[in-house]
Amino acid sequence: MGFRDLYSFNKALLAKQAWRLISQPDYLLARVLKAHYFSFNDFMLAKVGSYPSFTWRNIYGFRELFVDGLLWRIGCGENVNIWNDPWLPGHGNSRLLVQNICTQWTTARRILNIPLAQIGSPNVLVWRHDATGEYTVKSGYWVILKGRVLRQLWQLLNLKVHPSRSTSDDKNQFISCFIAVDEGTKNMLTISYWAVWFKHNKMVHEGNTFSMQDLLRFVQGYACEVHISRGSGSSFKSTVAEFWRPINPGLSN
């Protein structure tokens, strides 16, 4: 399957049990835990409680993984809090923010892009990091690993950036971090983000794995190519040979 980080893989695998509490509330373990620990709430609002069982403590510990990964697929719209629940599709914050309504038309476009459901269709909680909407070990593994990979990569590249803001899915936090750095760091941030995305796709679709050193060499090589292409592009006009042009008729004898 292309997994190299055993700790992250085990965490993603065990998180599958937490996903079952969300996606299959009627299965036996989900009903037992709900009756004991969150009978009046859902799993995402539950507390760990006093003297929790080993099973509940472990499952509860993986809930953080789903905080930024869950999204309501709107059906009838009932029981979805438009201010507190994640329901906006697309990249960035899935919750509706007042400042975004006032300053960004992109929020309106994201709302208009929600497909209309059939009358009476239920709302469904989906996993936004997989096209199927279902949590998979592979997608969970990548969510866990992505932030760590970027932070390690930037450390190897000696990039001075705010680690949590630079790896945040919140577009506003990322932009504020991006604006604060110099031009060279902007270039390397952009290339590193693209490189991690590219390597991730290779891992998912082709089964190719990569080490941190592979990724570092890939980023450095690509950055070098970009630098060379920009340099050759800027001097291109001065190195092009002059074509023959006829002299003005008035200068001939």
C-alpha cells in the first residue's frame, strides 16, 4: 500500500474505529459507547468522561483527526447548524464565517455550487479528504503525515516559516504567513506544496513510495530548473541572432 511511517499508519488504521461511530451509528459498539459516553450528543461533541474504558479512551483520542476532515453533504438541511457545523464544500474553512460573508464572494460561490438534493434526502457526514466521502486508511495516513512531511522538509530547506499556519487548511492563515516571507521563501513554499501534492498522487494512484531525501532532492531539482528557466528566459532576447532586413530604398544609389 505504500506506507513507510509505521506510527502514522497504525494511527490511521485505528482511526477507522472512530469513523465507524460517525458513519455507522447503529452497529453494536457504536450503540454501546453512545449509551455510556454521549447519549445526549454526537461523537464529535462527546467528552472523554471519568474513568473511561480503554476502548473509548483510544477511540476518543483519534477524534482530532476528523475535526478538519468532516463535511456535511447537505440533503434536507435539517439539524445542520450553518454557523458551527462544517458544510461549505471546496478548499479552505468549511464553516461559515461572518467576515467571509462581508469580504469574500468566494463563499457565495461555494454555497451556490452545492448540488440540490432530492426532497427529503438526509444530510450525510462525509470525509472530505477522499473522493468517495468515506474515510480510508490511506487518506487518514496522508492527513496525519502531510503536516509532518512539510515541517521536516522546510527544516531541511532552512525555511523560516510559521509551521502551524503554513500547513493550515485555513486559506486566510496560509495567506497571512505567505505574505510575511521574502520572495525566495515564497518560491520554495510554493514548490514544496506542489511537490508534496505530486508525490502524494503518485503514492495513491501508482503505489510509488518516497523518502524524505527523495522529496528533498525532487524539490531542490525542480527549484533549480525553475531558476535556470527564469534566467534563460530573461536573457533570451539578447541571445537571439538578428535576422537580415532590407535597407531603406532611400539609402540605395
